[in-house]
Amino acid sequence: MAINIEKFKAVAETAKAKINDKHWQNAIDKAVAGVVSGWWVITELADGVMVTTETGHTYHANGSCQCRAFELGQPCKHRALARLIDLYNEAETAAGAVSLADDVAATPRRALICEIKAAWPKTWPPIYSELLARFGKSDLDMLDDDCLRRVRLAIAA
């Protein structure tokens, strides 16, 4: 997912200004830091976002999350990120920005492969078996760019 960092920061600052809870403000700051650093792989899904952090852990965040902070009933950076992505998309749509399909079309090959791997649901059959069944190939690197884009969009649907 391609994010305009300056616009994302502006959305985050607006969100922080609207809340008084220091814990949520800290979660927003951590989410922004993760995005700005470039270490997080963020995959937009139909029901939230999938984020792989710098430690390699992947979380599916919408109204809930699998992280320790959520388990303890505290604000978490992953849920903050999911809400910021929603707000960012709303702001982009209002400004006449690109659709998800256009965003995927502009995403580089390596990023597409990372996003697909991060977003592949654990409840689905393994990715290699699905690739074999559908494309006769067992690895994402073997698919052309157009196929990768279609797979990425299918996961988001």
C-alpha cells in the first residue's frame, strides 16, 4: 500500500487533536512512527488492515487485534493504524485520490509479494497449494506482475 507520508501525518495530527486520552495519542504516535520508518508492511483488507511490524509479527487489526496491548484492554498501535488508514482513505477520496485498484497497479512487484504473503489468511489453504491449483506455479516469484496484482486485489475483496 502506497501512503503519502505528509498527508498521513496530517490525518494523524487531526485525529490526535480530537481525543484527550494520552494512551490513544501514544498509540497514534507509534502507528505513525511505524509507517514513517518504512519498516511496517501494511496491507489493506476489506475488514481492516494487516500489518507486519519490524519484528516480523503480523497482526490483523480492525476493531480488535492479537497483540498484547489489546489482550490487556489497552489502546494498541495496530488498531490506531487501522483507524488512521480509514481516515486517510476518506481524506484521499474526498480529494479525488486513487482507488485500491489504482494503488495496487502502482505498487512495485516486491511490495506486492510482501503484501500478499502478509495478508494471506491463516484459515485459507497454504498459498503454495492455491498457486499450484490456480496457476500451475508454487511460488509468487513465478507469477507475472499482472497475476500478482489480481491475487492482491482478490485478497482485499
